[in-house]
Amino acid sequence: MPKMSTEAQTRSTFHALPDLIRTHAAEHPLHAALIQDKTVFDYRTLDSLMDQVAAALQRDGLKAGDAVALCAVSSPLYAAIFLGALRAGVVVAPLAPSVTAAQFKSMLKDSGALLLFLDETASHLASGVAAEMRCIQLRHGADGIGLEDWLADPAASPAPLDFQPDWPFNIIYSSGTTGAPKGIVQSHGMRWAHVQRGDEYGYTGKTVTLLATPLYSNTSLVVLLPTIANGGTVHIMARFDALDYLELAQEFRVTHTMLVPVQYQRIMALPQFSRFDLSSFRVKFCTSAPFHAGLKADVLERWPGELVEIYGMTEGGGTCVLHASRNPGKLHTVGQPVPGHDIRLVDEDGKVVARGEAGEVVGHSSGMMLGYHRQPELTREVEWFDSAGKRFIRSGDIGRFDDDGFLILTDRKKDMIISGGFNIYPSDLESEMRKHEDVEDVAVVGVPSSKWGETPVAFVVLSDDSELPCGELLKWFNRRVGATQRLASLHRLDSLPRSAIGKVLKRKLRELYTKTLAGDAAT
């Protein structure tokens, strides 16, 4: 492949990420790409390992458009396998180790993955599917086929591909307890749009990014990919710890990071915070959950570098950005639409609302998902088209623009709970709770949490003859769902408050919790 400078590559012409990494390996082979503790992959090592993964996949008969799944704790090896699969044109479905076995099997089946890469954290999930598909163990000596035995010879070269922007890049799954999970298919073109957007934030070969969110999350990829595409260095934390984060940031002179609000909250609350030298930071990003104005102000006051809040969806569409450092009077907003992003507000009938009025946020941009994997009906549900046929993605959020064009979010149409940066859908939890024979009615709402930002609590109506203690019901439920979906508390009511048309008034349930029930796990 002809040599191109990094600057030339990050222009408007589409470039596939595997090709960019190949160029960095040729130009700066010994520059660190991925680091975790004592594990360091320079660009030559990363490029070589990607070749081994890609060649092995092609050897096994996988071709462009086929899928593999990856379920493991974040590490440089995880990232290298992900990137190596991309080099073979293979689509990656990163799955969370925290899901239930049933969720895992459902997502794995939906993805159509022909191969599963996993570590010991996912072994219990894979036990039910090991007989149905080939599993590659990331850890040496683990049961089954080890990665070292599976990889192609270090001298192997995969067949080159002519990557196209509309080729699928990954499938990221929304969490769900019941029903079919939604696999969000993102393209190479969408990821390229993320890389291009990174130019504004100073990503270069000297960038040092600290990644404290899991690699199966789109939140992480939004900062990892621009860093690697520009030849920078990514430090990967296997698990987030506030004090460890600050120690790493100081030691390695970190310039860029992505954190969800609850992580900012925990870091800023540390008594030792002021002892650390964080002057190397250029940009700190935040996304995935509501970022309260008071916390933004604290970060601006005490943490050097620009603070940027990104409002958008994994599905893509329009994105708003708040440059908090430049707009201290707009901390109650999520910023303004990114140039080239068309964001509109529509009412229940799909009509654009008047300026200043509230409506559902819909957006169009060059970065939009291809659709929900194998679920065209669900895809159509989140699409909105204007009179000219232009495609937008519905966010489910309700907001309004102020006089300066900054978006203020006022509600979440889908009543989604965001806990620790992860989406939790109350309807999923309610459906699971209703499987208990003593439960006649249930409503799940999100309440404030100092640890997670938000956490789910349940209100249940039990049958008249039920003698089931709420504590036992809470334990029963939490054993059935993934770690991120567990209820913080459960409360019994004689009936749920409802409107005249039968809709549960969840606002009243939140008020009841705040006034009388906060702190009680089961009542």
C-alpha cells in the first residue's frame, strides 16, 4: 500500500481503520499503541497481531460481512482481536460479560457469529453454546482452543481488501431482559465520521488517551478509534477505580479521556483529587447519561483542559456538543448540533414543532447506523423522514432549543434509566418481574443514586393472598437479570397510581420514593 502521511489520511477521503494502522506501523513501528499495566503493544506488534487474526479468520473460511463475537474484560489483546477481525472485513459483535446466560445466547444467535472469542469472565456464559459454535479462549491454558494455537503463523499475510464505507463495522447490542435484543449495526463509514470529527479535538500521534469504560461500549470506541487512527497511545483500564485513574493520568501525562457522569462524580469526590497534576489534559469528554450542571461546573473549576459533553445515540443520527469550557452559562444544556448535523424536534404526529417548543429529538448526519440487525420493523420504528425523504433517527428524548440554539433536554420519551452510563429499559424489568406468580402489577422507575447516577427501583402489587416477603422477591428478581439491571430496592403497594386512561404515573412513584422510601431496600 502506498505510504501516506497521517495528516493526509485524516482528510475527507474515506480510509478504513485497519489501513490507517498499517500506515502507522510502517511510519512509527515502535510507538506505543495500546497499554495496560506492563503489557505494551507498539504499532508494529499491533499490526502483526491484527494480521495473524485476519489470516486465521480467512483460513477458517470467514469472509467480509461474516460476524464474530467477543466477550471479555477490556485489554490490549481484546482491542487487537477486534481490530484484526476488521482487517478481514469481519463484523465484530462485542458482548458484555455482565449479561445473563439467556441474554448472551440470544444476542449470540442474533449476531450470526461464526466464532466466539472469550476469557474466563465469560466462560460461564459460553457453557450453553460451546457445543454449537467454535470458541477461542484468550487466556493461555484455558479449556478449549487457546488463542495462541488458533492464530495464524506470524509470517502470514491476510488477503487485502478494498474496504467500502457501507460495510458493517460492528454490532453493538442494547441490553434487554426479555424479547429480542436490538443489535445496532454501525458501518465503516460511520466510524470514519467519528475519526474525522476527532480532528477538532486535537488527536495526533502524541495523543495519550486513558480509557476507563469497557470496550464493548460505543462510549469507549468513540475515543479509542480517533486515537488509534491518528497514531496515538491508548491506556486501557480493565476496571475503573477513581484513585487508580488519577494515578495513571498523572504518571502517563494523559491528554484525552472519556468518562460517564458517575465516574466524574466519583473522581471529583476524592479528598486526594487536588494532589494530582492533571495539567497535561487537553480534552475530557462525557456522554451516555445526564451530566448535571453542578458537576460540570466543579470539573471546569478544578480539572485543567477543555470539557466536552457529547449528546447522541449509539444508533447515530444527530449529535450535539457542549464545549463547556467556552460556554459556562450553558451548563444546563447538552450544547449545539455539530456542523453538518441536522437536528429537529417533532411532535407526536411527526410534525416539526415551532421554535422554542418541546418535541422529540430526531437527527441526521453522516454517522448513522445501518439499522437494527435482522429487525427491519424495529429499525422502521426509530426512523423519521422529512417531506423530502431525508432519513433521521429518533432519539426518544424530549427537548427544546433555547434562543441561542442550545438543546435543553426535558424528558425521556422511552422512560429509559441510565445507570453508570448503561441503558436500562423499565419495560424489560417489568416483564421479567411479572413472571413471578405472586406479582399482579409492577412499575419500575429510575431514582437518583450517588454511586450510579441513576438506579432502578420497583413498585409491585402482589396478589391478595400472597405472604411473600418483599426481600425474597427482590433476591429472586436480581438473580434473574444482568448485573447492570439489578434493582436497588423493591416496594409493595396496594395499587399503582394511574391516569384516567390507565397510564401508570411514574412521576408520582418517584415522588413517593424520594419522600418516604429512600434507603429502604424492600418494604
